[in-house]
Amino acid sequence: MQSYAEILGADGPLAAHIPDYAPRPQQQAMADTVGRALDTLSTLVVEAGTGTGKTFAYLVPAVLCGRKVLISTGTRNLQDQLFNKDLPTVSAALGVPVKIALLKGRANYLCRHRLDLEEEEARYDGSSMAPDLMSIRRWAQYTKVGDIGEVSDVSENASIWPRVTSARENCLGVECKEYSRCHVVAARRTAQEADIVIVNHHLLLADLALKEEGFGELLPGADAVILDEAHQVPDTAAHFFGVAVSSGQLSALAQDLVAESLAVHSRSELQSIADALVKAVRDCRLLFPSASGRLEWSSKPEQLERVLTELGQVLEDLVMALDAVGDGSKGLENCQARATDLQDRLAKLSRDDEEEGIRWLDLRARGFSLHLTPFDVAQTLHDFIQEGARAWVFTSATLAVGEDFTHFVSRIGVEEPETARLESPFDFPNKALLYLPESMPLPSAQPYTRDVIDRCSPILSANRGGSFVLFTSHRALTEAAVYLRESFAGDSLILVQGEAPRDELLQRFRAAGNAILLGTSSFWEGVDVRGDALSVVIIDKLPFASPGDPVLQARLQAVRREGGNPFMEYQVPQAVIALKQGVGRLIRDNNDRGVVVICDPRITTKRYGAVFLDSLPPMPRTHSLDEVTQFLSATSGVTSSACMHE
């Protein structure tokens, strides 16, 4: 067999198969490291800088290893790219046929049973969603896989989708009349027969949590698990290994109770209980008329306990009513089981046991969720990773703080894994410039956001390409959007997160070529804009998590109880990884050029600032605005000639 250096080299099969292929030593080194982990069934943590081509670096060993491999990604978009493009390309180039399967969460597949229920209820009630329902019914007649992403004429955010897809709570399993045609069952069967299965972190971690609760394992067994965008894993795991009750779950139960009763009962028999459940949910949200975001459990109003008690009583009434019905309807039995489960969850949330984790509330405009989040998921993840002989590969562009992987490794509970850190092959010393403006006030000063815009306006004016302005809070984003539109003299299109869906904003940004896009958290990572369309990235503050976040506060207290330094051991490493993600938006291609602006003066005035600077790519630094504008004047018009294939 050829070495990975030969396979991924200039004369290898990938270069012969892919036009404008650009070999990279870093990619070859990563493939060799991943291949060794797959062969020896060991654990590897590898950071691959932007442009390394980490996707091909793990796909080539995955295709050649002859083992069953599970690949987990951070997003469904990356899942689709792997399944539809990257894996077929690698398989064809290597001449090694492999069976691949794409497996998504239940909510991504049409449920034929729930579609029938929704149509029945629409006939009974009439429905404003009738046009969407008709489109879905037409599609349901010919779809083979039932992936709702196939439906182009119904918005992905349409309210009809939760009504015609299933969740674990409302799935009827083998007793469903549509079980033989179930799209989820078919997807799972295909995955069981595949050599390589592509999932996402939410599905992987939900499956691990469900297995822990005694449910059947959804994901097929694998000899190796590769987790891309692995920096997201600890926080995603904390969500799935905790306890939560949401207004959406409760409202869906009320809705399904009515829908399932239509087939076997008159609506009036269970309607009053469904109405009481809806009222209890509404009463709970009304206790917080103006609040939003995350709140500490200790700050909840006294009335919340009474409302939650009433909610528990409604759920108990529902369980007893369905006991009395006793007609053997699997759908109503399922509603009863869900009500019992929600009762149990409410009881856990209401207990006053600080050892279990942090209790908190998440309030949104039209709903709420109550949470019990474990302080630490490291031990839980450790137990899963140690279970059975299996290779584990964790990879991302942002896992290390400087050269140190301690923070990430401690959060996933891995003991002494092999680690590797591969620098980006991009020419940062000549293609990028880091501007650190002098005399900026501290971020706590007022009006700091206006100072950021004032200081950066000359850069926005001088930039002939596009600019990202990234904020650490929605409040700063909103303030900046108003002020920039009032004060900016340039003629660039200004796009603001929240004014349109993210994909639409990015499409307009790329098309404009010289737009200014203001974004917060979701634009710091997973966004890929190449060429002149993005040549400036401005970051307002070092991305420390909000100090008012109750989950963060609980984790910091846990570090403090263990005798550690929560700021240096948790807050700084987390912020470093987030900053690396934001800075990583700039250089996405071999010939990209541009400027990163970090406005926060703490990066140069505080001792911990050196940790941030040492973790960034090797860009020259400047305090001179003239140097920035001169650099930008030389940047415009550069286009990419060589493709840096993943």
C-alpha cells in the first residue's frame, strides 16, 4: 500500500482525480496520524489549522482502513457535504468502493403516521398550514428517504414540520401502522449495512444519552468514531446528559393528545385536559413578562413553584384519564408515557440537590425551558470512550491553547491521548495583518461599541472587499447596527444578523463583494467566504462568556471548589478557542489576503493577553492605521488560482 504522503502527494491518486489539487505536508502528516489511530484502535486529538485539509486527511484513512467508521460533524450542512461530495470523491479517487450512509435525527425525516394525523386534524379544524401540507403530501408520495431537506417549496422554519416529523417521545415504534415504510427505520437499516456512517454531534450524543437511559441504541456499532468540529462536543454533551422540560414539549403533548384522540374518541373527552395543559404552560411563561435569556434558578419568582405544581397536577390528571380510557390505542399510550416522563423530569428539576448540577431557566419570546445541567460531563464521556475496543479521533481547527491541549482533553475525560497540532499551510506572515488599535477604552466603558465603530470606520471605507464585524453580544450588535447606518459614509451594503436567515445574509454578502456584515455567535464559526468578498474581520471584544450565565457560574464554582483558578483554567481557554474561531473566518483559501482587527485593549495590556496572541496564526502585528490602509490597497483584486481541497 502507498504511504499517505504518496496518496495525498502531487503524483498521488487524489491529484490525478481532482482538478487544481494542491498537496500539503500538514494534510499528509495528519492522515498518517489518523491512520495509525484507526489501525491501533487508539484515541487521537488533533488540531488542524485552517487550510490543512483535515476532511480528506481523515477520509482517506477511513476509506482505506477496512473498518466500520462513524463520522460525526458539527452541522447537518457538513454532513450533507461529506455524503454528497467529499466521500464519493475520495472513494472514486482511491478506487475503493465503500458503502456510505447519512443518518440524521428523527426530526429530519417525514413521519407518515403524523402526516395522516395532521391531515385528519386539518380536515376537522381547517388549517392555515394547508398549502404547506399539500406540498408535503405530494412529496411524500415519491420520496425514497423522507429527508425533509428535499422539500424546496416549504421553508425549513415552517411551523408544519414539527407536526409531520416524529420525536423519541411520540414515536409508536413497531406498533405504528406505517412501521414497514418508516423513513427513520429505513435510514437506520441502511446505516447498519454501511462501511462509513455520517451523523452529527447532536445525534451521536443523544444516542449515547438514550442508551444510558435504557432505550435501544439508534446508531450502529462502529470500530472507529471520528468527530470533526470536536470543540463543540463538551457543551453539546452537557445538554444531552442533563434534564430539561420545555414549553415546546408540553405544547406538543397537548397537540398530540387531541390529534391521537380523534381516531378513537370524540374531541371533547380529552380536550379539557389538553386545554388545561396549554394554560399551565402559558401561566408559566407569563411569570416572566419582560425577561429573556438564561436566568439562575435562585432568581425565579416564588409563584413558579405553585405553577409547576399545577403543571405536575395536570400531567397526573392526564395519566389517570388515559388509564380510564384504556382502549389500547398506541398513540394515546404514548401520550401517557410522555406525560409520566415529563412528571419525572419536573420532579428532578424541583429537587433542591446542588450536587446533581446547576438548575436554570432559558426564556424566549414565546416559550421557555427548565434545565438541570451537570457541572461536568468529562466522566460520562470518559466512560463511553473507554467502552469497548474502538478508535476515537477528535479534530478541529481550534482545540489547543497555544501548544497545550489540557483544557479540551480534560473536558472530554480522555486520559493521555495522542495529540498532534498542525499549523495552517496558509502564508499568514505575508497574506494577513493583525491590527491592534491603541488607546481604545476598556470594554466596560461607555460608549465602547460606538468607539469600535468610530475607530474601524476608516478601515471599512478603505476596504474594497467585504468586512465582517463580529460582536460578543446581541446588545452590542444592535447598537452598532443603528450607529453604523447613521454614521458610516461609505456606500457598502450593510447586513445585520437577525434581519434575514443566516444563509440568505451570506448569499447576499458574497454577491455584493464589498458588503459589511454585522454578526454575533453563529457567525464566529462555520462560515466560509473566500476571495475579496471577505478581506477584513473586526472583533469588538475578547469573547469571554457572559459572566451572568448561570451555567458558566456553576462551572467556575466547581473549578474553585477543586482548588483551581477558574479564570485561567476555564474562562481564558474557552475564550481563546472562540477567538481562534472568529479569526479563522478571514483566510479560507491559499491566496486570500486580509486584515484582522481586535479592538479589545486587554489583549495587549493584560498579562493573559499573551495567551490569546500566542494562540493566533503567525500574522505580523501593527498599531498603525496607515499600515492597515496600505495593506488593504494592495489586497483588492487577488483571486485564488489553486484549490485547497478538504
